[in-house]
Amino acid sequence: MSLSSIPNEIVLAIAKYMDMRSLNALIQTATQFAALLTTELYRIGAAYPTVRKTTPLVWAVQKNHLNAVQMLLDQGADPTASVRGTTALHEAVNSDNLEAVQLMLRTRSTILPRDSAGFGPLILAALRGQEGMVRLLVAAGATVVCSKFSDWERALQRAVSAGNEVACRLLLEAGVESDGSNGDGLQICIKDLLGIVAAKGNTALFKLLWGFFVATPSEREYTASRLVTSAADSGSVDLVQWLFSVGAKLKEGPPGTSTALHLAVSHDQPGSEDLVAYLLDMGANIEAIDVSHQTPLLAAMRQGSLGLVRVLLAHGANALAIGSRGMNALHLAATYKRHDLIPDLCRAGVPVEGRMQTTETPLHIAAAVGSAGSVTALLDAGADLNALHTDCGWTPLHTAADVGAAEMVALLIEHGADLRAVDNVGYTALETAVRAGRISAFNVLLTATLNADLPILRESLDGTSALEEAIIHEHEDIVTILLDAGVDVAASRNGTYPLHLAISHGVEEIAELLLQNGADPFALDERGRSAVDWARLNGRMLPTILAHCEAEAVDKEPDPALQASILRSSIVSLATYLQTSQGLIADASHFTRLGGCLVLANNIPAAQVAFGQLIETPGRGEREYHGCCDWCEDRPVLTEHTRKYVCLTCYNVNLCQDSKYEYEDEEEYDSEKPLFQVCTGHEFLEVEPSVLQLLGEKTGPEGKVKREWLEGIIAMYS
């Protein structure tokens, strides 16, 4: 029997027990049943479970099949039923399908659905700026309170965020025409939104909201005055002027808060100069101080235009104002690379040699941030090219070298920066670049040093040269460059040799490089030790030595008599040097070397005294003594109640008290990778500085205590 021969009554009865997919398949295979079964198909579709991925109504809306939408609605499909966080009504709004929305609105007396984000259709339409959709939804009564806020309130917030004036007007009119139950809420909402719109500088939208703002005259004046700051921050001169026209008064907040003028000068945009001039004409305090202790002139250094700065100066701004950390306008202009402001500031009297609390000049700052324009402008204004940062002794060239600004280094040298200038520890800019590992800046400085016929290697106050610093800080590339420049790897400096230093610090790659360039592994340093001796202390370094020496020579024991003779001679030489003070840092370096020699001479009490002579911080009012820690690379303040630790095996390895505890943790040691890599497990000499050990404290006018102690050491080892 064919399907076409089955009576319609039986087909309809069977269809009632079929699911939507099967019924649709039946219609497709027997098109003569289409007219008979279509109504049944849409009836099933209208009741399709919303737990599925979608519903026929949502699908029809997405495909814009309006006939299908109408037929499903006729069969009772619910356009507000939630399907996976959305509804058919939301889908129609999303696609701005006005016809589909009109069809669905005819079936519902209220509009309540929200999607998974909590947005009603009206909110979505307002957010998208769909003017026609907003009109349609508002006309249908989309103002019903659904939870804490009504749909129109949330829609208004979204429309304001989108800057949609038309949608805002429609929503405001709908809200005001409601039964009044949301009147208080409306005013609170508008008051909050006024602040948002003022911050955006949207004058037209602000005026619209203001027209619906119901308040007493005093409250309106207060609100307008409060919003002047936000409007000024937006840079809108039109809005600021309009606020004053409706009664705003210029008011300053508590001390230390940004004023409208501070905010107005912080932008470089069209109209900023007019805005600043207008605020000043209205009585803005040109010397007000904000939270950063900046006047409006100082605040303008970041983004304010030259014209804006000129407006401030023309209105009498104090060009000598000082902000936080002692920074003047030139310091700030240099910080923000505002070289365009520097000539005007200098003409206004801002001191080009002004010092911050940390004693940097504007030129130091310009060099640090790499602003060639600022450097040139400052030099043209008479800045001292070799001005000293008195806390550390850095010139601008040191500063540029430390941050690795190679082009800035070249510019300063081109203008005549002193390559020989040294900081408080005796480092030149070249050595500063080495310590920081700034290869590009180092190359520029090296070329300039060679061209000026100046020595590449020279001892700083603590006795190290560029080569030793490169080894200690493991900068292999810089060591290679120095070797290519012809430095002598066989020369002894600071009582030791480059190879000895590399071996004692466990820097295998650099030790290998030095050996390849002719370093002598058997030369004896001031302690009577060879590089081989240092390698024996750490088995990891022995293979490096063995690769360049015969095993028999390496295994040969050193001559004890020769070692003792060298050790005694070094002790006498160092003590003799220290009889005449060479300065705190140089003395400390030599006391450390003397202590190392005394350890090997097995004179631990004398070694403790030598190691106890700490470095006094230069340039400060109080007497502070600092250790030099190879773990944390810090210079912790030491007192008579703190300790430092000196390795009894390795060359000049010092730890501060806190780092000693970290050092004892092997996992911490492996993860931190301190400057020294070879002395794990070695014994450390504990040095507790005391008033008796600080010879400098007991020296007196004639240095009696220090002299007598050193004379005793000399007599003992002569």
C-alpha cells in the first residue's frame, strides 16, 4: 500500500505520535502531505523543548524566515523562552530584525526576558545604537522593573556608555513618563551618569541628561561645580564653559588633590590651551599642589603642549617650583623626553644645574632616558657636561653607560664628555659599562678611549680594572673584546691575575679564553697561589687547567718556602701602604687583601681585625659602614651588632649576615646563582665588627691606634 492511499485521518493520527525530525522527513518524502501536515509540524515546533541547542523559532529568526516565525507564533511558540542563555526576541534584536520583533511583540503584553548576561532586548538595542529598535521596544512598554533595576535604567546606562544620544533621549522620555515608581531611581541614575558623560567630554549628551536632572538650585550648583574637574580632565572647553554658565563654581579639593587645572594641563589635545586659559581666567589656583607635590606647570611636563606651557608661564606660573624628590620643571621635561619645552623653561629661569634630592641634574636624567633632543637642548642652555651626581659621583656619561644607551654615550662623547672622570669608587664610564654588561655602550667607550690614547685598563679605588670587573661579572663577550684590543692577560693587578680570578670565581668559559690567549696558570699571586692552586680547591675547574698544561706539572706540589716568602712580602707591602690613608674605599680594598693574606698566614685574629675595617658611606651626614656581599650584590649597613662572613678558601668572597643563611641552603644556592660559584661547603670566617676593630674610629688626630697596629703587623712579617 502506498502512502498516498492512506486516509488523511489516519495520517494525522500517526503524525501526533511522531517527533519533529520524523514528521519533517515524512513531509519531504510525500509532498502531497505538506498541506495536511504543515500545521502539525509547526505545532510540534512551537512546543519544542528549550533544553536543546536551539528551537525552531530561534532558527527561523536567525535565518530571517518571517513566514515560519509567524506560523510558529500562531501555534503558541514563546519568543521569550530562554535557550542556551538567549531568546528568539534577543536574536531578532541582535540582528536588528524589526519585522521579526514586531511579530513577536504582538503575542506578548510585557517584555521580560534577559539573556545569560542579564540584558533585556531594550538594553541590547540601546547598546548597539539601534534607534528604530529602541523606538519599537519603548512603544511596546519596555519599562517594567525586572529586578533591582528596570530595563530602561540598564538600557540608559548602556546607551550612555555607547554615546548614543538618540537612544538616551528615547529611554529618558520613556522613564519619565512611567508611573513614577522609579522616579527616585531615575534621578540617582542620571546623577551618576552625569559624571560618566562629563569624564567623556560629551557636551551634547551631558546637556540632554542635565535637562532630565530634577534637583534644587543649590544641588544643581553643587553638582555642576563637582563635575568641572571631570570635564576639565576630558579636555572639553565647551563643556567646562557650559557648566559655569549653569552656575558652577571653581572649587579646590583637600590639599594634595588634583585640581581642574592640573587635569587640564595633563593632556595635549585640541582646545587644551583655551581650556587652561579659561580656567585661569575663572580664578584657578596656578600654584595648587597635587598628590605628587606638583604645580600645574610641573604636571604639564608630561603631555602638555609647548603652547600650554607658555600659557601657564604667561599667567605667572612659578618657574622655580619644586616637585617630589626635588625635581624641577627641567628634570620632569627630561624625564618625559620633552626637549621642545626646555628652551622656554630655561628662558623662564628654571636652573639648568638644579639638583634633585638624589643630586641628579636634568642632564643626568636626559642621559638616563636616552633623549638626544633633551641632551642637546640642555647643553645649548649651558648645562655642565661633566656634572657629578654627588651621591655616587656619576657624570651623565656614567649614567648613559650604566643603562646601555650607546647612541647617548656617543652623543655625550661627541660633545666632549670627560672619559677620565671617575665616580666615588673610582670607576670611569668605561668600567661602569663593563660592570653592567652593556656591550654596545662599552664598544663606543672603548673606541673613544683608544682614540684618546687613554689606558684601557686602570685600577679603580677598590683595585679592579675593566678586565677584572668583566671576569667577576661573567661578561665573556667583553673579555673577548678586551683581549682583541690587546690587553695583557699576564699582568698582575690588585694582587692577582685575570686567570686566577676566573678560576677562583669558577668562570670556566672565561678561564678557557684567558688560557688560549697566553695566561700563565703557574704564576703566583700576592698570596703565593697559582691558578692551579685555585683550581685544586674546586675540582670542577681542574679540567680547564689540564687541557692547557701537562698533568705532571699540575700535580707538582708548590714550593712552601716560596709561597711563605711571597705571603710575608705581601703582608708587609699592604700594611705599609695602609700606614698612609688613601681614602676610605681604597683602604677597605687593601684591608680586605691584607685579611686574605693573614688567613693564609694562619693569623686569624689579625685577619678578623683587617676584615673588620668596613667602608664608610661617602657624602652622608651619619657614619655608616657597609659590607660588600657577593651573594645579594648589596651593600648592607653593618653595625657592631651584625656580622659578615669571609670564605677561608676562596679569593675575596664575602657574605652579609642574611645571605650567609641563604648560602647554607643548597637549593637556594643553585637557584640564585650568585657571583661566586665555587665555594659551596667551604668554611667561612665570622667577622663581628666592633668599636675596637674599627681602627678608623680609634685613630685620633695622629692615627695612633691604626699606626701601631700596622707597625706590629709589619714587624711580625718583615
